[in-house]
Amino acid sequence: MSQYPDSYYAASSNRGDDYPQLMGEHSTDICVVGGGYSGLSTAIALQEKGYQVTLLEGAKIGFGASGRNGGQLVNSFSRDIDHIEKHYGQTTAQALGDMAFEGADCIRDLIKRYNIDCDYKQGGFFAAFTDKQMKGLADKKALWERFGNNKLELIDGNKVKNIVDTDAYVGGLVDNHCGHIHPLKLALGEAAALASIGGKVFEKSKVIDIKQMKEGLNESVIVKTAQGQVTAKTLVLAGNAYMGNLQPELAKKSMPCGTQIVTTEVLPEALAKSLIPSQYCVEDVNYKLDYYRVTADNRLLFGGGVTYGGGDPASIKNFLKPHMDKIFPAMKDYKIDYAWGGDFLLTMSRLPQLGKIGNTIYYTQGYSGHGVNTSHLGGKLLAETICGEHSRFEVFANLPHYNFPGGRLLRVPAVMMGAWYYGVRDKLGI
């Protein structure tokens, strides 16, 4: 499958000409597998540093999570710094905390330097349903401020409607270090940026085999597709949830999970502006959270839910519309124009996995729902280590990368049981 899903993003991206399919034999310094944010950010950084980079995408640029997600630049990681400190030590926590807010800056830098039109707007809001959740957000504010995020503000119930016009929340946390974008436009803009500085981009070029080669002291990698192959000094695997079993060692350490999004018809401008007066992106702080924002053309984009093992519920509209109507009762009278899903990659630790296989293969994967920002950080770190600066990359590489217990057979039901438990806690407010 190589066509985009029938999403609002695909319909509004104004994509140009396709990139060619890989044909025949090619050689390059760096081969990157995956045309999403991880691969694109890595490729741009390395091409800028003087390497010749060839990027292979199995479908189309941004086909996977990078072109389907909620478009929210959420800071930090899926596990926060206090958890990291408790389980991995203060030194590791400090190092990861120092990088926790860098991904959004990477995105803003690319947008500015390459003039990428992706509907960027600044600001986000974490919404609390209960006083207990507000206490958690106050703790998060103090934690994030320890690591340099000074753009945070706690909002009580009296001020919520200045942010989002709903009676559902008791308060929340404003984060002006984050923001939101049109994700497919960003991916396409990054691909165009890569091509503009001499990087080679190929679509519909699914990798089917990888061979590590060694002749004396010289090592290389041969990357094969159905119609061609690339010989490279270094390979970067950045396919995340869409890489399948290409590298079984990595597949054992992660699990695809699905999330879903709907987008309304175009709303009257006054209504669209009244729903979220701040124009921030919003997400609640439930374990199984909802997230939403207003698009540049005045639609409400609303996402949520998780399907473990990947895939979508039978009816995305029927699944998400009640969630939307609960937050915004006025939406009951407006129809859904688009509904789609996509997979992200979950790890056992819920921390990103960056690492190395042998001397020639690097990988980044498993952002566990925080991929927009963290994928760009991951790309920057991979470029650093390939260029000889290893310290920041090794902070992630040295984290334990656990296999899911029981393999593919048991990983889905085990995680589902955990999700059910936390879902019950959300509903009970405990």
C-alpha cells in the first residue's frame, strides 16, 4: 500500500511531483530508510554536514505516523524526568532533561531556515478533569522548570475558557514552548529541503533486504529494494512502526499501536475561533487521552484512543464523535469530513530507543506517542554521533532496550490489560 489514507492532511497538503522510485545500483555515504520525521531530520542534518545522503521511503514521504498524527509539538518524553531519575539515576535524568525540550526548537529551526509552510502556531494546553490531575500538572511544571522550560503557566477553572470554551476541565497547564503544525506539510517541506541541498530522495522503494559487508578493514551495507540497491558506508533505520520485521532485533523491542483522528467540515469562522480562543493545541492528561486543535481553514481536528498491535476500530467516526461532543456540545450539529488512523511505536519503557547494530547500522524508534518533537531530536543525535560526537547519543543508547515479554503472541494482551487498568482509573478519577 503506497497511497496516503483519506485524511484531512492528504487533502490539504498541496503535494508536488512524486519522487522517483529507486532503480538500479547506487552508492552513497549514508543510506536512510524511512521518509518520516526521524529519517528526514537525520538526512538533512547529515547532508548539511557534507555527507552524500540517499533516503528510501517504502510508500510516500510522510505516509506513516509523520503524516497522520495530531500535529502537536508535545515537549519532554512519554516517560517524564522524575520517572527516569527514579529508575535510571540522576546523571541519566539530568542528561535527558537537558534535551527534553530541544525537539520543538529543531522543528522551528527547520521551518525558519527552509521556509516550510506548515501552518505553525505556538502554544499548547494540558487540560485537567480533576483536582488530583491539577496537582500532577503543578508537579510537572516544577519538574520542567528545573530543566529550563520557563514558558509554563498554571490556569485555574476561572480562566480555562480563555484557553478553550468548555465546562469539562477544572484547570490546566499552558506550555508556550510547544505548538502545532500540519504534519504532512512539515514532512513534505523537509523532503523538499533535503532535495534542495543535494540529498537524494526515493519513494515507493521498500527495503526488502539488508546485508552488512566487510573487506579487510572496510565495512559497508548493501540495501536492496525490489528494483534497485544502495551501497552505503553507513545505514540509518528510521521506519518506526512501519518498518515491520525488516530488522527482527528491533521488532522484538517495540509494538505498533494505533491512534485515530477525525476532522469536521469547515466551521463558521466565529464558531471556530470561539472553540479555542487561544488557538492552542489541547490535550487532556488522562492515560487514554483526547487531543484536538482548530486547523488553519477552521475545522476542528480531534483525536484519541489507542488500539494495541496497530490498526483502527471498525468506525473511527463512531468511536471519536462522542468524545468530541462531550467537550464541545455545539459540535453535535456538524458533520465529520475525514476520519483516519495511523500507528505509532510503543516501547516497554516508553522511552525512545536509539542505538547501533555492528559498526555500520544506526537506528532510532519507539517514541511512544511523543514522536513529533522527539523524532527531530533523534535525527539530530544520530547525525552528531555519525560525525563523531557520541556523548548525547550514548545517553539514549545506554538505556535498557527491553524485548516485549512473550514476543508477538503476548505483547498485545499484556499491554491491553495495563491500558484497561489505567482507563478505569481515569474514569473513576483516581
